[in-house]
Amino acid sequence: MQMIGLAAINAICQHGMHEADIALDSATDSLGLLSVSEGDRVGMVGLFYGLIKTIKAANADLVVIEKNEELIQKYPDLPITTDATTLSNCNKILCTSTTILNNSLDEVLAHCSPQAFVSIIGPTAGYFPDPLFARGVDVVGGRIVKDGELFLRRIKEGKRWGDATQRICFQKKTYAGITY
């Protein structure tokens, strides 16, 4: 039920963005804005397995916060924990937008240092970022639906959304906000 609610919010927001002719940034890589460097301590909320090599190559420390305890057993060589308090020592945080669906975003943000650079990304983050920016988030990366018919057909077929959607990135430092 929560997924349907968030999908409705996304649809309404995307309609509002279109009607207000809000310029959407589809060129910026929301993951690239994290700019992981040597000496960084990266908190990853949700396992973004494909980024592990990049973080290790940068000689940065990593802690992964994961609700799925089975992943701790599956990846014993990775620093995976269920303890969100470990985020307090991180200067860069990459957070899955699924935290909004599973109601863990408040807990995550409560443990982030005010100085940490926080990115929330994921396909479900296709809404106005204003509330997240007000809570200290720096980047919101998500998707918007470009072709509704194709999108619904792909969902029905259990296929990836692909070119039915488009990646977007909102940055707190460049976002003008909602104007009424």
C-alpha cells in the first residue's frame, strides 16, 4: 500500500513539475556528486554492491547499514551492520530511497552528522525534494516517467523500466524550490 501511495505522490509531483515547466537535471550523475576520496568515511544505507569497488579504490572507509540481516551472512567480508548509529562517524552518506517506503528515513537522518554530505537515490525518488532538503539532504536522485503507457506495460510484464523513465537529479545548492 505504501508503494502505491508513493507512486501517486510521484505522479502528482511529476505532473506539477511538467505544468510549472521546472527544468529537470537529467545530465548530472547523482552518484558522482558523492565524490568519494581517500580518508572519507562513507555510510551506505542499503547495499549498493556495484559501488563497493569504487569506494575501496578511493581508499575510503565504508560502513553499510542494511535491514536485511541475511546480507551480513552472504557478504562476510563487507562491513555490513543493522546499527544506524554508525552513520554518525560518516562524512558522506548514500541512502536508498527505499528508506521512505520502509519508514526508516527518520532514523537514518537522526544519526547523520549535520556536516555530512547526504544523497538519497533510487527509482522511487521522483518527487519534489523540498522536504528532504529541509531535513539536511544534499542530493536527491530519482526517476520520472517519460512514457506512461510503456512504463505500465513494462511493470505488467515484470521488466525493467528502461527508457520509459528518465533519471533526474536535484541538488540542494542549485534547486530553486517550489514557487507558488
